[in-house]
Amino acid sequence: MPRNRFAAFIIFLTVFLALSPPLFSQEFGPRGPEGDIEDWTIIESSYATIYAERDIDLRNVARKIDVSFARYDPIEKTLFYDKGISGAEKLANKIDIIVRKDKKILDMHPQGFHIDIRIYESNKELRGIYEEIFKESKDHKAFYIHKFRTIYVSLPNVSESVLAHEIGHAIIDNYFAILPPMKIRELLACYCDVHLKD
Ligand SMILES: [Zn+2]
């Protein structure tokens, strides 16, 4: 890289790191209330165990995740065009498509990658679980906690872009033996949702 451009990059990085607030503190308590196991619908995909609150219509969740970019991929399009399957299967397929796309975007392929995804019915519940875990209140669309290998998201906030970002965090955190600084991981996760549809 020419010196000027390198200097410009360093200045950009410094400003970026200085301006970005930390996403959340590393101090947290228990995983949060599990509730009764009957309160959750549990769906297994290749890379994730998805827990959706019992009253959530899985077709509705699947509809909110647009993976139409997969129709151009010779392997993924089979899953994309899979018709006559349940909402749960559709959701599982879409999560798997996003995981594989994120891995490709990052060129990171952590071995045995498997996470949990918890889908809450409302933003209020998501805020509640955040507060329970971090002992502070924040309005996040979704968040990933590496310690629990879990993504937390609310139904209103489910989208391919939010999931690509959080799944990106999960892949990044599972890939590095020594985690890079939070802000660098944030940059990489943003890279996933920006390039999801490329
Ligand atoms: Zn993030």
C-alpha cells in the first residue's frame, strides 16, 4: 500500500475506533430466564438450533428473511426453490443459506460451527433478556453472546440483514483463537450484511 494511503487508512481506523461506542460490556450474569421448555418451538438446522417462542408463526418468521440471492447459486438454489415444506423447514434452510454465505464472505470456516438462535415475540422481551444478562438496559435489534454461542433477536427485528450481521459475529468469534478487539469484530460483522446480496 502506498504510504499516503496507508496513513489515510490508519487515520480512518483510529477515528472509527474512537467514535464507536462499545456494544456491550463483557460483564454479564446468567443466560437469562429459560422459562418452560414447552414455551419454545425448537427447530434444528445444519448450523443452528432455533428457539422460537411458542406463539410465533414460523412461516411469518421465514417470510421476513429474504434469501433470494441464493437463486443464483448452483448449490443453494435447490434449497431456495424447495416448495411444499413447513415454515420450520423454510426457516432452517434460510438460516443455513445465510451461514454459508457469511462464511464465504469472511472466508472463515470454523470447525463444527453450531449456534443457538432465540427468537422473542416482542422488542420488550428482547430488552428484558438483555437487561437480565447485562444488568443494564439497551435497545439492540439483536445481539450475539459468544459465551453462550447464542443470537438473541425479536420477531419485529428479524431480517436477513440483522441475521447476517449477528451470524457474522458468531462465525468471527468462533474462528479466532484470540479474539480481535470488539471494534474490529464489529467492522467484520458489518461487512457480512453489506455483502450478503452480492
Ligand atoms: Zn455487531
